[in-house]
Amino acid sequence: MASPMSTSLRLANRTLGKSVSTRAASCSSPLYKSRVFRQQRFYSSQEPRTGGSQIKFWPFLALIGLGTAGYIQLANTRVKNMPPPATEVAAPAAQLSQTTPVFDPADVTVVFVLGGPGAGKGTQCARLVAEQGFTHLSAGDLLREEQNRPGSQFGQLIKDYIKDGLIVPMEVTIKLLENAMTDALRQKGTTKGRFLIDGFPRKMDQAHKFEEAVCPAKLVLFFDCPEKVMEERLLERGKTSGRTDDNAESIRKRFRTFVETSMPVVNFYEGEGKVIKVDATPTPENVFKTTNKLLTEKLASS
């Protein structure tokens, strides 16, 4: 007869054997192998396959486009601000090479009329023409007429300079003034005359070259006016003038150009005792009364 202990051991061995057999059978089953296979693939060292590249190229294309646009803008700005080719001003420059003035200052009186844009130079010159018989020549008007003249050699050059508020090369301006003075005297059939040259010279080199090649100036009329007043006048004028430079941006450029380049001209002639300074802020009538009186006195004494 078997003991209780041996009976328990036999039952335990049977139970363990069945468990091992069951596990072995389950490990050899297709379902188990499939699970193990999936786990092995999950821990595979190979890179997982994806449906396509995740790198986005449009930000790089946008940066390239912005860079290209910026470069083109910079190049255009540099080209626009480049000085004109030498061939464009060669002809008038050669004609201004003489050292003897075309007109004798004993016969021809030249009065330069200076002031910032909108100071009222044109208005006062028109009144002086009627009162004292001057011939009024506006450098700006001559340049605008030349730029619009069909077939003009300098038309586009002048247009670009005026639009940007820059000073047109002096060779062009001086030659236009000389031609206008010659035409005015020829029409009157005389070699003597008096000229108000409005808006010129804009720089010292223009003043020196004009006096060397055309005629020395007797006096300078300077209409002094604050920038704010001039800007208000020009913006109002721009509503009907049709001028491309009567806008806020061009006006400010022109004023800066006047202060930087034309005021030294005023200061130079003031040192020579040739400047008549007039406050241009009152009404045109009051400005003219002052201008006419001072100019008459100065011409009589000079």
C-alpha cells in the first residue's frame, strides 16, 4: 500500500507534465509563431518604411525667391542712382569749355533767383517782368520743356533726375539757359537785356561754370521760407499743376537737396555782398513790394 506522501508526489508530477506539454504544444502552434514573428519585427534594427519623404521644400523655395527679389531691387536702385554715361553730357560739356563768357556783363544783367521749392520764386519773377522789364528764365521750366521735346537727347535723363529730386547735370542746364538767353535777345533784336534766372544755380560748380562760360551774375535774390510752409504750398499746387514732382516724397527730397547744395551758393554770394534776402512767408503782394523795392535800390547802387 502506497504512502500518502508518494501519492502526492505522483499527482504533482502528473500536473507538471501536463503543464509542460500544454506549453510546448502552444509554442509549436501557428498562432504562437505568428505572435513571436511580429515581436521580432517590432524590435528589428531596420528603418521603418514610410509612404514618402517628410522633408518640406517650400520654405527653402520661398527664401530663395525673397533673396532673388531683394537682389533685383538693390541692383535697380544702384543702376538708377548711377551717374549718367559720359556720352550723354559730352556735347554740352565740350561747348562750355570756353573761358570767355558768351555775354558781356556790361550789356547783360543776370540776377540769380534762389529759394526752396515752393518759396514763390516763379510768382515774384512774373511780377518783376511786368514791373521792371526783365526776361524770366526758369531753369526748371526749361528742363521740363526739354524732357518733353520730341527727339530730345536728354529727355529721359532729365525726367529721371527730376522725379528723384536730384540735380540735373550742369552741362545740360547751363546750355539750355545760354540758348534761351540767346533766343530772347535775338527776338528783341538787341545785344542788351536783363534776366532773372529762376532756380539756378543749384550748386557751387554750376555757379562758377555759368559765370565762366555764359555771364557773371550781378545779384542774387533769395526768398527765405520755412519747409512746412513750402510743403503746404506745393501740395496745394500739385492738385492742378500736373507736375510729377509735386508730391510729398519728392518735395522733401527737393528741400533736402536745396539745403545741402544750394544754401552754400547763397552763403557764397552773401559773402560777396550780392544777396538780397526776402522773407517769403507773407502774402505774395507784400513779398513783391519788399522785393521790388530792395532790387531797385540794389541795382541802382551796383
